[in-house]
Amino acid sequence: MSEPRFPTYGGQAVIEGVMMRGSKAVAIAMRAPNREIVIHTESLGGIYKSRFTKVPFLRGLVVLWDALGLGMRALTLSANVQTDEDAKLEGPALYLTLGISLVFGIALFFLLPATAGHLIERFSGINSWWGNLAEGMLRLLLLVAYIWAVGNIPDIRRVYAYHGAEHKTINAYEAGAELNAESVATFSLEHPRCGTAFLLTLVLLSVLVFSLLGPMPMFWRLASRILLLPVLAGLAYEYIRWTANHLESPLVRWMIRPNLALQRLTTREPSPDMLEVSIAAFNAMRQNEQQLSL
């Protein structure tokens, strides 16, 4: 497998800002209500320093934690920047909110389609393969519908625009371009390593993996959807990593078209001040990584 020319950086849009993550540090830049850019940086430890980050398939667990753990913390931090001191989300209220969000996501995108697939099998008489296919199609439909629906909320549209700024910044860096708003604005809104691509790949792989399980009682059907999430994450990550490292292939570029197409729903064209925030996050992350390497 060919190695990328640059270190692999990732990111995520947050409320009025962007999180940029490297291998050693993370930086979150946010536009505060007074229009100043607030930057939070920290080094990455724990699972990011474990052997999981270098073991194929197991390193997908890091990506899953990145989306669930670090991503939710970044969103919470950005939300607190926009609120008064008395309205900040922290302590038990924060953990309760994060827990409810996680349970809601698993219930909506995994348990609900699994229940529907089981009922379709039971009352229509189709075999488990067709039931799992129906479950997978419902899961995909729910994902796309959810992304589209929340994208019509004004505040989320701004988050999607910051998502576009994150992609443009990383695309500009990987192209060796100067990181200023005017230059970065010319780059694509799409990126092959996007978390949206990871989610779509995970959902599509779930159709295949769950179909191999065959018929099972409702309890084990639901339990398997939760227990196999780490397996799906590992498979999805390796697929995204492989395609991102072989973009010179026409076949690979064709394979990733669905992933890039879905990103059109999760990104918007950012304004120059949004690009400034994204660039600030990227530069702060790289500076922190360089300091940690000394």
C-alpha cells in the first residue's frame, strides 16, 4: 500500500467552528459571539497512543471513538463558547446529554431498522437474506433522510458550511497550497477521508455483514447490531484508508462516488470568515504537534 505524501489529518465541524486532529494533538477554533477566534488545543493520549492505531481493523476503533468521544466533547466545548457562563453544559448534565445522544443514534440507525427487518420477515414470510436487505435499505434511507432534514435547520446549515471549510483547508494543505482564505476557497468541498464517507461505508457494509448471520431471534438480532459495531467500524476504516491511498485509479474514483455524493448534503460553501476559523484550527493543531515532537 502506498503511503500518503502528507501526514493524515482529520477534522470535524462544530458550532461556529472547526476541530482539526492530528496524530498527537487536536485544536478547536471557534468564532465567539464577540467575533474573536477562540482556540482550544490539547494533546491526544489514551487510545490515540495505543497499539490499536497501527493494527489493521483494530485502528477503526480509534475512528469510532474519534467520532463519538472526541467529536462530542468538541461539540460541547463549542456550544459552551456561544452561551453565558450560567448556561454552560458540564458535569452530570453533560454526561447525561452525551449518553442520550449516543443511545438515540444507536436506536435510530441500528435498532429501529433491525426491528423493522425482523417484523418484515415475520409477517411477509421472506427469508432472512431479504429481511436483512430490507433492514439495510431502511438504515440507509434513515441516514440520508436525517442528514437532509437537519441540514434544513439554519444553525445546522452553518455547521455544514464549517464542514466545507474543514474539507477545503485539508485539501489545500494536501495540495501544497498557501493556507489563506482566498487560496483555500478555491478547493473542493469533498474529501475522500470524510466522516460522512465513513458513515455511509459502515451502513453499506452492515448489509453484507448482517446478512451473513442468517435468521435469529429478535433479542440476538438487536444485540448483534450493537456488538458488531466495532467490526463494522474496522472494516469501514480500512476501506476508506485504502481508497484514499489509491485515488489515482479510475476504478477507485468510481467506487468512492457514492461517498462524495453524500458529502454534498453535509457540506455548504463557507464564507471567508469561516475559512479563517478553519485555517486557524489547522495551524494551531500543526504547531502543537510540532512542539510535542521536540
